[in-house]
Amino acid sequence: MAWVVIPVVFDEWTFNIQSLTNYQESISNQTQTKMVYLQDMISQYNSYLQGAMSAIQKATTVLERIATSS
């Protein structure tokens, strides 16, 4: 069995490596953008949750005062 040698040009390797590097950077940038969006959503959720907890606490205080004033 004879080995077939396929010549690989240095420029092809350079192109392929550069293409993979560009793709990797693109994926990294997309991931970072999605992480920023996720952090923003979590921040908004925490803000809404804090507001809801505050409203519940104030309502509890009002109800306790009504219950003890009778």
C-alpha cells in the first residue's frame, strides 16, 4: 500500500487557523453580550422582588396596627 502525500500549503493553514480564531472571538463576544443581558435581567428581577417585599412589609405593619388599635 502506497502512502498518498497531499501537499498542504502554509497559507491554507494560516487561513484556517485565522478563521478558527475569528470564530472563537465571535463566540466569546456573543457569550459576553448574553451574560450582560442576563445580569441586567437578574438585576431587574431583584429590584422588583425588593419592591414587592417592601410593599408586603408595609402592608403587614398597617394590618398589625389596625388589629391592635381595636
